Amino acid sequence: MDLPRTPSFRLDGKRALVAGASSGIGQACAVALAEHGANVTLAARSAGKLAELAEALTEAGHAASVLELDVSDVAATEATVAANDPFDILVNSAGLARHSPALKTTEEDFDAASDLNVKGAYFLTRAVAKGLIEAGRPGSLINISSQMAKVGGVDRAVYAATKHAVEGFTKSMAIEWGSLGIRVNTICPTFIMTPLAQQTFERPERRAWVEEKIKLGRIGEVEDIMGAAVFLASDAAALITGTALMVDGGWTSD
């Protein structure tokens, strides 16, 4: 009897670009991909912040390099990605939150969040896909979205709007590039214990709201995202595209 074999979660021989790798979810995803064999390029606006991570990964026997990249600068992003060999994997964790009541939203806050979370993510994803298409190679492109792409939240009208937009272009790109073997997906975390979420956790009433909504009864840790990133990047997810992988502790199950 010929038994089926589980597709590999290994990423040996793959080149991965992780934007927003200097801290939080991006850093954790970079570590996860490197642990599974990928040659990881760590990208952020300040390359200096990535040096320590690159050194730690190298000392652990992994392949890592550093790339200065400001995702909100579209022209520079496209030029930088084009100047490198094609990346087989993209994890875009570069993001910005400007939380406020909708009536107090400033145009500056709206533009800052939109420029990075939507425009920057769109053109970075497109730039990596362009490199793959020109090389005739398949790939896995992953944007870190949010559970707020599926629901709304207090003081989060702008943030939720940007993440809903990410889901929209992800589905459309998945349709366009599916026949080329390029998969495009998102990971949608709940609140994760990172510096970005710290402002929420410092307010007792907001922390109580978060803990009540998460059905598993705890705030997420960056480790909760690492397996999801490896899965979507690997052959184990070969038939998955145009979808959102919810890592929300059951928040959106209502």
C-alpha cells in the first residue's frame, strides 16, 4: 500500500524577505523561517536595528542578511527589490497603528497608516511578485494583516480600514498570479504582546475588553504566529492562496 506523505515544512534553498523584521511579529517570523532552512533577508527602515538579529541567527547556524528598506517609499522599495535576486517568500510585517476615535482622526494619521499598511504593502507584494514572474518561479507572499480585517474595534476605524484593504488586494493578486504558482495570503493575528500593542494593554478597561473577546482566554505571543508563517511559506500550504489564516484565539468566531 502506498501511503501519502506529508508535504515538507522545510524551506531549504528558499530566499525569504521579511519586512518589519526589527521587532515583534516580523522578528519572530524571520527567526521561524530561518530555523526551517530559509536564507532570510531582514528588512526595516533602519538597518542598524537588524544587526543584532542577523548576528544571532548567524551564530545559531542560520543564513541571514540585512537590507535597509522603507516600505512606505514605493520607488525605493521597487528599486531595492529589483536589484536583488528573486525572493521565493515574502513576509511583510511592516505596519503602523494610529488609534483614535473616528471623530478625532486627523488626516495626517489617516495618511500615515494608509501609506504604510496599504500602499506600502501593495507595492512591496507586487515588487516581489514581479521578480518571481520575470524569473518564472513560484512563490509564497504573506502579508501580516489583523483580526481587525474581519471586524471593527473601538478607536480603530483607520487601522481596520487599512487591514480590510489588505485583504482585498490579497485576494485579487491571488487570482491574478495563481496560474503562475504564486500564492498570496494573509495572517490575521489577534492582539499580540508586542510594543505596538502595549498602549492598549496599559489601559485596564481595554485589556479587559481584549481578554473577554479572545475565547482562549489569553493575549497572543509572537510564538503563536511563527508556525503560521512557516506553514504558509512551505509546500504544506501548496493549495492555499487568497485566504486569511486567522490566529485570533477565537475572537472572530462570534
